[in-house]
Amino acid sequence: MNLIECKDLCKEFDGKPVLKNVNLKIESGRIIGLLGKNGAGKTTLIKIINDLLTPTSGEVLIEGKKPGVESKAVISYLPERTYLNPDMTPGQAISFFHDFYSDFDTERAERLLQDMNLDKNQKISKMSKGMREKLQLLLVMSRDARLYVLDEPLGGVDPATRDYILDTILSNFKEGASILISTHLISDIERILDDVIFIDEGEIALSVSADELRVNENESIDEYFRRYYDVRKTDKI
Amino acid sequence: MNFVFDNDRPIYIQLVEQLEKYIVSGKIGVGERLPSVRELALLTKVNPNTMQKALMELETEKLIYTERTNGKFVTTDQTLIQRHKEKFAEEKTEKYLKDMAELGFGRKEASAYIMNVEGEENEPD
């Protein structure tokens, strides 16, 4: 069974289509990049998978079932924006997650906290943007989920920290679990991807294995996407 | 061991090349047991699926073999390792000759340059 399947998925906001007939299948044990420009529909798709938005038509199935309580128990989701209570400390956030998710591994979270040089007792409101992003990622990766959905996990951090975050992602997901990562920072992330899904103006423009794309096009995924948009720009002129 | 990848070629092919190099140079010894796929993936900072694919390729080339339940080992076939080493040497030489040809040097002249290189002989590391 597919981990995620989208069937003719459409989403409109005030009559404006944001996702147009999205058909997708995501298998277990893969790292998938959800790539596309700002406003392409990445976050909308992710929110539907996480049951935060309902589709206008079509459906998403997670392990064969519609999003809901059961799917939330197996998906660990890193939203684009921070949602942690700013008055909490990392230590409190960890015990909050521990109470909330039965698959949360407190030991792993505390180890990552140390690795990332974060202070267990510093208030989240006093942390920098990069520190908050690291904290949020470590909480999300400390669950033993079947699917990790990471919406722009690299946005606010410097390149050295990006590498560290990618390593954290790689070393903390269980065998057989899948990771869906949305980003527009393609060159930073492409080395860890099995598959790429490219979404453009609400449509799936491409869904292919990362190595297949490199062999067929003889260039990096980043170069391919830059070229794709260049061609599109000239088309419009 | 240090692994570096370009983004414009399949990562697993680059992994195969680099692992092959470590095997023929003896940095990963003859008959040595390899770490698990996951450990190797962490070490090289690649996706475990990519590592799995690279190891399968090395297994097809018979440079490594799987002992059921015991893990993966480097071949003990010295002749095979030697053959791969020579293949590397030929490729490097061809590349040098090609670069020199682009500068307008013939094969004889190019090899004369190598013979005339001064300095101590480097111990292979």
C-alpha cells in the first residue's frame, strides 16, 4: 500500500485554484523533495496531508485512510511557522511532546538538544530564529513516525547549520519511514533525495527519481529547475 | 575517509567510485567486514537507499560479498582487486594524456614530462 496517495486533488481559495488535479503516490522508505517556487502550492498540499485544510474535490489517503486522528498519529509534521509556546523552555517543550505523542523519544530529544548546543532552560521567546527552528526540528525528528513532513526546514538557518540539519534528518528517521521535505533551497538538499516532486502553479510538473533526472538531463536538480523557469519565462515573453 | 559529491551526477555512482578507490588502495582492507548500510550512510552523509544501491553495484562487480546474517565483506580475491586498480591507473593515465593532447603534446612528449618530474618519490599514503 502507498504511504500517501492523492487522487485528483483540487483546492481553491475564494474560487482561485491553488491545487489542480494533483495525482501522487508516495512509497515507504523514501526521502522525497517537494520542490517549487514560492506560491506554487507546496504548503497547501502539505496542509491537506496533515488534515489542516480540506480539499475542494478529490482526496488524499494516508495508508489507505482519509486524514484524521489515525493519520496524525503516524505523521510527524514540521510546519513552516513556529507554533511553540514562547513562554516555554526547550525542557518543557520536550515533556509537552512526550505527553502528547506516544511515539516520542525523550532521550533522543535531549541528546539532540545537547548536540545542537541549545540551553534546556532558556525561554523560547529569548531564542534566535535559527535556534527556534533547530528546536522545532529536533522535536519533530524525535518521534518514531512513519512519515515526516517537513515544510521548509532550512529557511532561517545559515549554510553550516543546514548541513547539520540534513545530517540530523538523515540519522534520525527509522528504517521504512518516509520523509517529505518542501523547499526552494534545492542545491542544499538534493544530495539526500531519492525522489523529486516538482509543483508549479498548483500542478505536478514532474515526479521522478533524483538520479534518473541527473542521468537524463546531465545536470543537477537545482540546475534543471533554474533552466525550467528560464524557459518558462521566455515562453511568456 | 572523506566523501565529497557533485550534484550533477548520480550520487550512487560517485559512491561506487569512491568506495572502489578505498578498496583498491587498501584503506578498506581485503576481506574486511563493512559497517551496516545505515552506519555507512551516516558516515558518508548520504541517504541509506543511495548507499544500498551503491553496495549492490559493488556486489555485482564482486568487490564485496554478502555473508548471510553476518554482513558485507570486501572480497579476498587479490587478483580482482589488482584488476580494478589497474583499471583506475589506465583511466588516470588516459585522462592525463588527453589533457596534454589538448595542450598540443603528443603521447611521447607527455610521457617524457612524467619521466622528468623532479623531487622525491612520494610514498603512497
